[in-house]
Amino acid sequence: MTIDRTQNEREGVAYTGTPSEQELHDSGGYATQERQERGPVAFIECVECIPCNPCESACPYHAITVGPDITALPQLDGEKCIGCGLCIAVCPGLAIYVKSKHHSETHTTISFPYEYVPLPSKGDTVNLTDRNGDVVCQGRVLNVFTSRRNDRTAVVQAEFDKRYCSEVVSMKLPRSDERERGR
Amino acid sequence: MTAVDIAVVGAGPAGLSAAIEGARSGASVLLLDENDKPGGQLFKQIHKFFGSREHRAGTRGIDIGTQLLSEARELSIDIWLNAEVCGVYDNNELAVVVNHSTSKTVRAGAIVLATGATENAVSFPGWTLPGVMSAGAAQTMVNIHRVLPGHRVLMIGSGNVGVIVSYQLLQAGADVAAIVEAAPSLGGYGVHTAKVRRAGVPFYTSHTVLKAEGADRVESAVIVELDKDWNHVPETEKTLAVDTICIAAGLTPLVELGRSAGCHVVFEPTLGGWIPAHDSYMETSVPAVFVAGDIAGVEEASTAMEEGRLAGIGAAAVLGYYGADERNALSQVVWNRLDALRSGPYGRKRREAKEVLLRAGENAT
């Protein structure tokens, strides 16, 4: 018999669990390509109209707008955003990271929210992952921010080879690596 | 016999909020809970809540629980723990069993039922093996007792409970082998699904659990694909090596005390099943008996807290602590916040279902 698999091949966060390129592009949470080339900037990956707006007041530069209807999607104004990262740990959905594409000649940096233990340490080499949790490349941890303001959501900053700039969003949980090695 | 202005049954987010609002009016309040600690599910909610600042968005449930308890203490609210309310009788009398040993009677001017909900079960061959449990049980183990239920988990159900508990199991150090969802699309908020996805957890939509296998406890689970009529698709079985199977298949309101009180109940599947109809002050068809939180329709802690406030204000008004104008003004502020939480495509269904309940409630009173 033939199996209709079309349902499972549908794209989008409601089917795969991870937002599609189209959803991310359409949601208004990204700055323009040109702005992304220019310096550190936030990437907001919030594509569903859920009632939530802490990101809006977290931004001291008024670069994020949700508006009076709190289910509206956060809109990023790339010209106002300086990539400071104050929004990262404030987002209850852990859906914001900051990337600096041309941090150096060869490297991109990413700052992303992280709520697992053990936390990585400055200088560690970690496996950086894409939205599906697949390892894309290795990176080096530059900083781990755990200020009180972040309320137990750490912000990890890592640098990695610029070639993988568009794919990296997070890091692999180190302990599952360790367990795999132990097997 | 203990006499009190307002008796609140259940010290979760809805009950605590109702008790606090009731006490603010000047009424004497007794809060009863069958557990040995107040807070309901709040102290298991280690994640940051959604909403806006007035909903305490960005604050973790555990911290909201702590804040509510300290407000309750400041207002000198009497709390009975290990106190099971077994029935609601005429003249607003509650039958209570304290410490599984002593029976007591409480007579209240007004009653707020904030009893919450119970998790739905899914039965399949092997479901009685140790290692099969509800998602809520696993969450209690990791977040309250700090015990891992197992090392490799299969989660049944992709609603917010399924994905949030999966995330928290990962945080606690377990691996989540997969999350299966019988429907063709995922149920939980995309930010939650994206979080577990980028930790490497696979989703299987249009799949269900076929059986659990193991001699003395779960050693593996077999999942199977479903066609559009929910039938198993032959030869699509997959065996996953897991030691724990968690079931997150929705919640059913705990409505027994509402029935015991004689409340008119209506069936509203979107909100979990049979629910006492109520008006916009959360008063049921029985005068001075109010409902709030999951018993009034399964939603979230943020909506439960707002409904609790409405019920507390309404109960105080029934007893004369507020006049009608004051009650309406206080309630309107809460309603504005509730409407915000029920807006958007996710909230719309719940909002429409709540409107059905409200219409039934207005007609019944």
C-alpha cells in the first residue's frame, strides 16, 4: 500500500518543531542582510502569535516592538539594535540570539541563551549546533554571562568559523557527548 | 465547626490568588489543600512564564509561587494543609478530612473551588510496567524531589506539558529519545518545540505508542505511524530503547466538588471536559459558589491566577465587602489582562469556549 507521507514532510514549526526559513524571514524578527553584515545584531526567532512581550521593554534602544496587542510578533528595527544582547535572557521562550558575522577576519560570534548544567567555561571548545541539534562545527567559548539580571538563564558567547555563520544557533549539551564517549 | 467568610479549596495559582483577593477586601479567608505544601503546580514550573509585565511575564513559576505565598502570609490567610475536602453540602458547608484522620466541618459565606485538573491516561500493552508515568509525575520527581525517573525517556504528546517537561528532563540530565504526537501537527508553542529540537530531540507527528516492553520495567517502547483516520500504518513500527515513558495527553478538570455542590456543568472539550458553568465573576449556578483555574477550563497558570482574582473579588462582593460598582471596576481590570492572555490564534479557541461557558453560566443563574 502507499503511505501518504505528505503530512510529515510539511515545513514549519507546527510540523517539524523548528521554524522554517520562510517563517523566520516573514516574522519580522530579523534585521536586513545588509545590517547583519555591518555588526552585531539580534535575531528573534519568534514566529507564532503567543501572548508575550518582555523583549519589548528589555531593549534600552527601543529596537523591539510588540505593541498593545501582546500576541503580535516582535518586530526588530535593525537600525536601532546595537547587538548588546540584553534581550537574550529576558525572552521566556529562549528565542533570541545575537550574532556578529564579521567579528574578525575569519570568525563569527554568537551569544545564545543556555539553561543546562554543567555550564561551559571561558576557553572551552564546544560543539555548535543548528536548529535541529545537529553539530555544525566546533567553537570556542569567549564568555558565559550569568548576571543576576539574567535570572538563571546563562548567555554563552562563542566564536566559530565564519563559513558556518548562518547555521549555528546553539551548542550541544556537553554531557550527552560525554555519555556517548563512555559507551 | 469552623466559620469563615470565604473558603478556598485548592492552594494552587488560582486558589492562592482567590484567597489573596478575598483577604484584601477585608474578608476572613480559609485556604484548604490536600497536599502538604501549598502552591499546586507552581513549584514545578521552573521555566519563565509568558505574558506581559502585569502577568509577571519572564518570572519563573517557582518564584511566582513564593511571591503569592508571602502575600498570603502578609494578609494572615489561614491555610490548612493535608486537608481533603470531601463534599460541599447545603448552607455552604464543607466536609474536610485533616491529616487522613480528623473530620471537620467548615461553614463559609462563599466558596471558591480551585481544585485544578488531573492528567489523562493513555493505555497500551505494557502500560502498567514500572517506568510508565504521567508527564506531571516525572516533573514532580525532577523538579520537586530532584530524582531522575530514568535516563532515556519517550514522551507521548507534544502539547505544552509534553514539550516543557521534555525540556526539564533534559535539564535534569536525562536524554529524551523522542516526542510522539498522534495528530499531524505539534500541539505546543513553537518556542518550546524549537528549544527541545535544537537539543536534538526528534518529533514524530502522526505517531503513537503501540506498546511498552520489558521484563520487570520498561526496557523499550514500540511506536507506530498513524494514517489520517488514526489507524496504525502496517510495517511502520519502530523500537526505541527507553527506560521511561511519559504520558502528556491532556488534562481533565477536577469537577467532583462542583457536582457535589450542585453546580450546573456543561461539556466543553476544548477546555478539558465537564466544567461548571459560571458567570464573568466566576460564580456558578449555585449562589456564592465560585470556580477558578483548571476546574473552570484547563488553561495555564497565568490565566488561572487571573480567574482566581475574579473569584476572590466576586466572593467578597457576595458577602458585602464590595459594592457592585467596586466589584465591576476591580473585575474589569482583571478581565483586560485575561483577554490579553486569550488573544491571538492560540488563545482564540479557549476564549470562544470560555464564552460558551459564560453564556451557560449567565443563563443558569
